[in-house]
Amino acid sequence: MFNYLAPDYVQAFIQAALAEDIGNGDHTSLSTVPADANGTAQLLVKDRGILAGVELSLAIFKEVDASLQVQVFIHDGTWIEPGQIVLEVTGSSQSILKAERLVLNCMQRMSGIATYTRSLVNILEGTRAKLLDTRKTTPNFRLAEKWACKIGGAVNHRYGLFDMILIKDNHVDFAGGIQAALEKAFTYNASLPTPLSIEIEVRNEDELDQVLAIGGVQRIMLDNFSPERLRAAIRKIDGRFVTEASGGINEKTLRAYGETGVDYISVGALTHQVKSLDLSLKAK
């Protein structure tokens, strides 16, 4: 899988976010805070949940001003409560103010995602099923959202369109059916310097039978199957392929799907229906 947490990729994400926010300068801080002023600020918890984004915040502070000193008290993946102090940053007051909003925007949303993700992971406890995230992410913020899902205990699915062949319903329809789509994918994949994993989505038992007859894929996604139909499909697959369930699965139905014996369950709501956690950065 693509290493989206590689330092150069993280740095590029931060640089783009800072450019969006700062433009040609933080004129408020430049006009009100002396250039040589130093200060200390604390990141305070005002909500309950799973903390995420601490490591990213360290990279943000470093990118803004490598001379900033950061002391971390609570690490990613930890349950937090109101009144706790996550970290303390000391150095140029202008630099702290420049980093403040990006740090908070990332950590608040990441912590909300990690909290919801952990709650679903807990529902699946005791089953073989692992929770998967999706590509239903905020444009240009996927790195942070995928990272938050990982901190919350989910397994990252493909990062983008480039690191896996995932044949979904529209691909099947545009290609002319299951067989045509798979044949084209096999031919294309064989032409690549490094072949990719292939997953195909099936919408019903007939499409599943076609995939089982053809083979050649690594994973089958069973879309919008009820738990009962999913259980029967998994018996038919009989361990020959990795299985994934998807389609409108939420916290109310998740356990029933997990108990079918499916390998993975993908939930788009991990990243597109989440409430951010309340955090703040205050001068000490």
C-alpha cells in the first residue's frame, strides 16, 4: 500500500495547508505581536474521546518554525477528558499563532474520526471482521482522515485510485459485464511493472457466481447484501477469496455483519459523518 505517512508526503500536505491559510502573511500577528516576542501555549482538551493528530501537530510546528519546542503529555490513541493538557509549545509567539489554526483543524477533526472509529471497532470485538475506511474523504485532507482512522483502530483500504484495482458497479456496467471487466483488468494488470491487487464488487448472487467461476481476484466486495445473504455468500466463497461487506452499514447493523464471518467491513461514515472533538490552544 502507498505510504501516505512518508515524511516528504506529510510535509507536502502541511505546506499546502499553510499556503492556503497564510497566503502572503499572517497580518494580524505581524501587526500586533512583536517579532522578537516569545511565549508558551497549551493545547487543552474540552471534550471526551480518542486523541489523534499529535504526531501531525509536531510536524506542523516544525514546518512553521523548527526552533519551536514542544512537550507532549498525551499521545495519539489515548482516551482524553476535559481539562487535560495534550502538549505545550514554547518559542516565537508569531510562529505559535501561525501554526495554531492548522494544528487545531487537523487535531479536532482527526480526534472526532478516531473516536467514532474506535466505537465501531469495539462493536466488532470478538468477531474476525476488521473495519475498513474508504475514499469518501474530504478533498486534500485524506492524509489526515486516513491517519485518524488508523489511530482509531481501523484498517486503511486503498489510499487512492492508483494503488489498487477495485472494480465497482459502474466499472462493470461501462465495461459490459463482470467477465468483460475482469478480462480487461487482467490484461491491463499484466502490463504493469508491478501488478496490483484486484478487488471486484458484486451486487447479487449471480454476479458472485460469475466471479467465482472466473477467479483471478484477491478480494470480493459484497455490496448491499443483508447479513443473511452475506453469510450464505461467504459459505459459497469458502475461503477462496478475501471478503468485504459494504453498503449502508452503521453502528446499529455492524455487529450482525461482523458475525457473518466476513473478513472486512467498509464504512464510509468514518470520514464523512463525524463530529469534531473540541480542543483549544491557549497562551499560558
